[in-house]
Amino acid sequence: MNNKRLITTIIFLLISTAVIWFGFYYNVTFYGKHFAQNIPKTIDGMNSREIIMDQHTLDILETEDVLFREYRRHGEFENPLYLCIIFSENNRKVAHPPELC
């Protein structure tokens, strides 16, 4: 009887571990790209272009769910407006004080 309970407990723990491991660590969904579609590409007559972040910066941020745009008025090369949004719905550790950078 005692062995049956031990085997049942071990099986339960193995199944629970597998569900937690594959459910939390391998099921990462990036929602930022979806929400970024709602941010206008033209603001007050300024057109935007997407800026691709380098892999080193993304490694530091610990996410690839980033929107980085440069807004400029047509024909104007000075005073660009930069918009950078780092989406972090489930990973709060990417938000940190500026002193760390």
C-alpha cells in the first residue's frame, strides 16, 4: 500500500513538473507587435520608420517584444522624435531604473 502511494505521488509530481515547465517557460507569446499596430505611424504630420534594435540591446532588455520608431516631418532632418516601447505583460523584470543602463 505504501509503495502504491509513493508511485502515485511520484507520477503526480512528474506530470505537474512537465505542465509547469512547458506551460510557463516554453509558451512565450509576444503581444507587443499586436498592440503596436494601434500606435499611429503618422503623428501630427510626422512620418515614422521602424528602427531595428541590435541583438546586444535585446539581450540586455531580455525581450524581443520592442517597438522602436523614429518620427520626422517630410524634408526635415533635424529634431527627430524617437518612440521606444518595451512590452512586458508577464515579465516585469525588464523594467528597471535608468541607473542600471
